[in-house]
Amino acid sequence: MRKSGIHITRHGCLYETAPAYVTDQPRFLNSAVRAVTKLGPHELLGVLKTIERNMGRSGGIRYGPRPIDLDILFYGKYQIGSDILTVPHERIWERPFVMAPLMDLLGSVIDSDTVACWHSLSTDSDGLFGLWEKLGGESLIGKEGMKRVLPIRNHLWEWSKKTSVMGGADIIDIGAQSTRPMASRISAEQELDRLIPVLEAVLEMPEMEEKLVSVDTFYSDVASEAVNKGAHLINDVSAGQLDPNMLKMVASLDVPYIAMHMRGDPTTMQSSDNLQYSDVCSQVASELFSRVKDAELSGVPAWRIILDPGIGFSKKTEHNLDILTGLPVIRSEIAKRSLAASHAPLLIGPSRKRFLGEICNRPAAGERDPATIASVTAGIFGGANIVRVHNVRDNVDAVKVCDAMLKEMSIQL
């Protein structure tokens, strides 16, 4: 689209949905984008139809199977009615599979005159929010007909189905560069020399067939080589701040991207300046969203981003505790700016961290597993979707119990 003069600024989530109208066909993938362009509405429509043709669409049954379907839902503040184009799109209001990604493009706070106009053009007095709620709103998500998904390898990951364990059960995270406080940085070349032999060996293990491999790096060159060797995710503790090429590289690799909150780098993250917060959950949310925004502008769709609030990175003990108990606050603060970003999978990594040792008087990291289980449990009940742990067996059991309780609670609602 960029080559055609369409510059995407925001993405919705990606939804796997049941077919509508003509039901005897495969399931669909749906999303939406906000973009800026100098093209007029009819010029824009022409460009979109050209893209459809170039991707193999040609005629067929109306509402039937097609490789791609591009529609203009809104065009600025304008209402358009012509023989070939109606804006707002006339069937927005009856289609949950359109409304869901459209809502993702908004924030819970109306942030511009254009968005205010979109609300006023809806068929509901309460705007798009009211219309979405009348269709069923968030209660529709996760049902058989509509699921938020993230493509990984050759399958669609529905992250809300169960909590995933990073550390050996579901995801193996491999890193060749220490990110502990005051760690000295090694070069990308040194990191690759350490990483690639281990990555190749892990990927060849028969037991890895059903597991995912993430590579922990803040270097774009390392990310590129790791994905070329078979890694499935990139885990960046800097969220793109330590390598100006990282976000563009991730966009080109088409893999999920874990963006973590950290101020400074490992040598400066625990400095007094980087430990100053007036409201840690609100500020972490704001700073994380800034990284999401930069990632989207670089071409990384929101539905490929996983967020990590960075427990233990640029945080004091009290900050880590506030985050563990305040994950819903972080989501709601992000939602003010972007509903899509607020729906992103959340990853937490409190395992054996120093703050747990301080609380429990356990100076040895290996003695902090019970405290880790407690913190993981708190995080899962706060909405964490992925937990990074060291003691896999015990934490997997804790995760299973948490998931079972959450499932029972949802049944009772």
C-alpha cells in the first residue's frame, strides 16, 4: 500500500471469523487499518481494487470465497454516495467481523475531530461504542465465530485460550547477551557467534516440534539471522530503542515481536533518574504505547505485538509489585490511546527476580521459586497471557490451576 501512496498509521487486531451470508466456505481473517493518503476517495477505491486483482481476486460468488477483500469504511469526515462507492460503508453496522477491528483503531477516549465524526455518522446515539455493545461487544470475542489470533509458523495462536509458559513448556527463549543490571554489551557479531549454534541445536530437537522458539536480542542483524535460521519470535528488551533498524527489520520478518518496557539500557536502567515514577502503571502504559506507535509506523502490525511491562527493569521493588497487581490498569491506560494495543498479549517475567529475594529474604535465586509462583499467580489473575519462568514443572502446575479457576469463574458469569 505504501508504494501506492497509502501510509498506514494504525492497525486493528487480527480476527479469525466464521463466514457470513455464504456459510459453505473456509473461515476468514479480518482486520482494519487507519491510513493517510493524498488519493481522493474514488482514486483510493481504484488502487484497492488493483491490489485485489494483483493478489488473485477475480469475480466469483458475492460473499463467497476470495483471497482478499478491501473496503473503505470511512474517508476522513466525508459522507460519499455514488454508483460505485458509499462511505461510511453501508454494512458496517450489521457486521461484528467489521466492527471488531474497526473499534480497535480507536481509543476509549475520542482523540480527534475525525474520530468524533465517525461516531456521529454511526446509526447509534452513543456512537460506535454504543453500536458495538449492542452487537455484543467484547462478549463476542473468543466464541467460535470470532477469535483474536496471531499467526505463528503455520497456525493461528489464540492467546486468550490458555496461559502460555515461556521457559520450556510452550516457548523456549534463547538469548546470548546478558541484560542483567550493569551487564557489559557485546557486539552483534559476538552475539551471533554465541547464539546460532545453540539455536540450530535446539530447533533440531524432536521435542521442539510443537514448541515455539523466541530469540532475546535488541540487535536487528541478530533478529534477522535468527529468524532466517528458524526462530519464531523476537524478544526485545528495549522495544526498538537500542537499534534504530530493529523495528523496520521486524516489520520485514513478519514474526511476532515482544516489546518490553525499559528505560535506558542494562548499564543505566537502575540509575536514579530511570527509577523515578509518579504513577508506575500509568507511565509504563504510556511509554509502552509510544513504542507500539513507533512499531506500527515502521510497518509492524499491532496484531503481531506482545507487550511486556518489564518487571525488574528500571523498577524498584514497589514498582514491580504495583505492576503485578496493576496489569488491568496498564491495559486500560493503553486502551485510552489504542484499543488494539490494549488487547495485545501481555507477558510477565518475575521469575527469581531480586525483588522477590528482598521481600522473602532469599538471597539465592534458586530459593525464590515459591515466591515466583505467587507472583505468576497474581499476574495471571491480572490478565497476563504469557509467563516467563525458570522452574517449569512447578510453574506449569500453578498456571494450570489458575487457568482452571479463571475458566470456572467465566462460566459462572
